[in-house]
Amino acid sequence: MKTVVVVPCYNEARRLPQQEFLDFAQQHDDIEFLFANDGSRDNTLEVLQQLCQQHARLHVLDIQPNGGKAEAVRKGMLHAAQTMYPNYICFWDADLATPLYEIPHFVAWAEKGYDSVMGLRLMRLGAEVRRKKLRHYLGRCFATCASMMLQLPVYDTQCGAKLFRTSVVQEIFTEPFISKWLFDVELLARYKQRYGAEQATNKIYEYPLFHWIDVAGSTLKKKDFLVAPKELLKIRKKYKN
């Protein structure tokens, strides 16, 4: 089974953990990476090109001009589906807040018959999930609202690690997102609209991560949570059944 992992990158030249990607690619011949450069203003593209020259399973897609993470993910996922022909396609945050070793776990759950596997940042005994307190509480409030809006029992919509079956990617990533902030929620709304609530409940699996740590340098600001209600309403209006 072949899996492609799309990694959206914007101004990541200084903090991209290059060696971790290279080591992982060398150890897993069934997993490839597609770095989607989102019109970076620094030398991220040059760094990615040099990295990809070091291994045949590392690839770069240069997207110009900058269009935001949602569009970089969307274009990267579609490029992977249309040109690389994998069984599964993930998108994964470049800072590796979710470690790469979790990818085979996502694939293993997908092999059980799920259309999508989503990272779940659940603080619990036996796992190392560390989030800043304020972001954790704001995130829990938002997640509750998102679950109510979607009418799905989803716990964590915003984790930056998600896997989809390629056939699903070709269905729900085709159109540009109406929300650049909450495209993760929009993906769930699209899936539910396309396949129905019952299939969404039974074919999407939230996988509890064993390790997730807030990484310094995130572009998400606390004020971004203030736009969430308006964005949720936009999504609800667009995908209301």
C-alpha cells in the first residue's frame, strides 16, 4: 500500500526538521512526501529542493503565489492523487507536532476500512500530549461548537494530521474552500454532504495520538479564535442538507 504525505510549507526554511523527514523516508519504502511550498517569502523552496534531491521519495510542489494553508493542502492533495497514484494521502504539519512515526498507525487504521483517519489530541494517562492551557480551553470550546454544527460526534477537528483514502480526496478536495481558517471543519461538512451522516460516523476514525506537543512559531494567533463563529456559520450555510 502506497501513502503520500502532503506537508504544507510557508516560510519554514529555519525550522523544518529536514533530517527527520530524510531518516523516515529511508526507513519506509511505502511512504512518500510531497512538500507543498505555499509561496514562501524566505528560501524555503531552495531548502525543499535541496532536501528532495537527497531521496527519491521526497518531492516538492511549488505553489505561487501564496494562497494560505488551506489552498496549499488542497492543491497538494489533488496533485498527489492525480500524479502519484497512492492508496492513501495525508496532510501533516511541517513542524512535526505530530511525529512522523504516527503515520504507519494512521495507515493501519485506514486498512481496517476507514475512509479517513484524523489525529486526536487527547490528554490522558500513557500519552504525552502537551498544549498551552489557554489554547487547550479555547480549542475545547471551539470543538464543541464544531461538533454541534456538524451534528457529528467529533472531538478534535483541528489537528494538523489527517489521512484520506485517495478516492475520497478526489471527491472532497476538488473545489476551493470557502473558509481558509476552518477548512478542516469544512472537509467534514463536505464528507457528510457527499456520503451522509451515517457513513461519516462509521467511516471516519479519530486516532488518539501518543505524542503531540505545541511547537513554537505557529502562525495561529489567539485572535484567530474570534473569527471562528462567523466561519462556522459560513460553513453551516454552505453545506446545510
